[in-house]
Amino acid sequence: MRVTVQSRAGAYFVDIAPGLLASLAEDPAGTGISGRVAVVTDANVRPLWGDRVRAMLAGAGLDPVLLEVPAGEGSKTLAQADALWTGLIQAGLGRGDTVLALGGGVVGDLAGFVAATYHRGLRLVHAPTTLLAQVDSSIGGKVAIDHRLGKNLIGAFHPPVRVVADVSTLRTLPVRERWNGLAEVVKTALVLDGELFGELEAALPALGGGRADDEGWAGVVGRTAALKARLVSEDELERGPRMLLNLGHTVGHALEAATGHGPLTHGEAVVVGMRAAVAVSERLGRLGPEEARRIEAVLSRFPRPLPVPRPSWDEVRAALGRDKKASAGKIRYVILEGIGRGAIEPSLPEELLAFAIDRALESL
């Protein structure tokens, strides 16, 4: 399956199918690679896919350099970006070369940030190996590192030239990572596609349990990616409808920051944030009780997060105020007006923000 995304830098393709990693070496130019290529990956992905991709690229005469970072959200730092810049400089890569981000969302965000800033911008190809990265973070051009006071606060818009989503890589995902990505699938369905949500009501246990085959995963990834691509093409810089994709993220990002960027996966934090958003939507009278019950029945199938240091109410509220979606002291918040219909509240009242935080903390 191929999805097209429009951006200021031109259209790019998101290709979704099993076995696509081989195409990086079989047709480098066709997958967006130009010049030499720096493969950025992490310690988990390197033994599974990184060494294989480097060998394939070397066999195609591309003289690749492999740069590895530690796995986990803790690698989205200025220190790790500096280590990658140093690796690119030492390898002699220049403006005509390519960064290949091979891994999950952390690798994509970090490698993309490095590509955006090195020599004022290198070509970026995403080869996402996790469900979350294939359906969400590799699409749309957002690249970033974290700051100790907030998630993704230092970043840029740097669209890739191609996204190569090989669903075969999903076979190697740990259970927690499958559910991590499924949180973004459910989120996208809730704000944009009620029919997809209905299908997920039945299919979620099999997907989370790892019982889907390559064809099934290609269908899930393709439908979700197409929905995100549509919004990104309409609103690349997130000044309008693309904000709908932040359902669950306002409180979710605050929880990630308040717990120290690591104990909660992004998907776990978003599930907690979606529970809060459903409660707020119902309190506002925008979401009916029957639809709220259907949504909660799906969210309750997600495994509970592992025990984490419980942040204080004040820590979560302070993190909310530092979020990118805050403006002039006002917090934009995504709610639901029905299953498949998201809406943006430009300024959620303080009373409802407090209610959302309370509901989120209850879920930890």
C-alpha cells in the first residue's frame, strides 16, 4: 500500500508492506536515498534489523555508517544528538547524503532532529520498525528532542523524503510495544474514523496478543497512516485540524514529563490521557454516556502501566503549562463529540483541567 503526504518540501510516499527493508538496498534512489547513508538505530533494533540493513546497503556499494544510541525515551537528549552529529562529522557526511532512521519513535524523532540541523538539513528516510512509528511518528515531519521540563519541546518540522514501513518488523515487537502502538491506532480512529473504531472493538485482543499476520498488520497500519496523512497534508504545521491527533496527548505528555520520561511508554500515557479526555467530553455534554462506555470498554483492554513513581497533582499541572499546546496561559484540549468525531477546545477552563488531571492520576 502507498500513502501520499503533501508537505512544503514536496509530496512524499509512505510505503507499507512486508519485506520492504530489502528495497533500501535493491532500489536506493527509489526509496529516497542519495549519496552516502548514515543508519541511525538503537541498541534494541541493531541486532534485529540494523546489522542486516547495514550489510545490505554495503552490498549495494553505498558505504553506510551505522550509528547506535541507547534504547528508550532517555535518548532524546541534546547529548545524544551531539553524539550523532559527531558521528556524522567523523564519517565525513555532507549535505548531499542521507540519514536513515531505523527504529521506533525515539529513533525517528532523534535522527530526524539531527538530520534537520546537520549542515542545515540532510535528506531523511524513515524506516520505522515499531507499530507506533509506522502509524504515527514517522508521518508528518515532526522531529524533536526532549527537555527535562517537557517532552518534544526542542524540535522542528523536517519532512522525510520517504517512509518505508516494513510490517514484517512488527513480528519482533515485545507485547508492551504492540500495545504502545495500538494506543495511537485507537486515538486516530476515535477522532477521525468511527468505522475503524468499530472494527478495533472486535480486533484489539488479537492485535495486542500478536495473533495478526503481515496482511492484517498492513491493513491496520495502512488505514491509520492514511488518516494521519490526510490531516498532515491539510495542516502540516499543526495550526488547525492536525491538532485533533493530540487526543490524550495533553495530559499524556504531562504525565511522561512528571514521571521522568521513561517509566511510562508514550502509548500508556496516551491511554491515560484519553480516559481523561473522554471524562471531560462527557462532563461538557459533548459525548453521550453510551459512546463513553464503548470507548472505556476498549481502553480497559489495554494493560495497566507498570508501577511508576506517582507524580503530584502540582507536578502534572506545571507540566501541562509548559506543553507546546499551551498558548498565553490557555490550554488547548482535544475532546470527542462522538466516536470518530474529535473537536478542539481552544481554552479548557481551569476546573475541567483539574478534573482531567484527577481522572488521569486515578488511572495510574
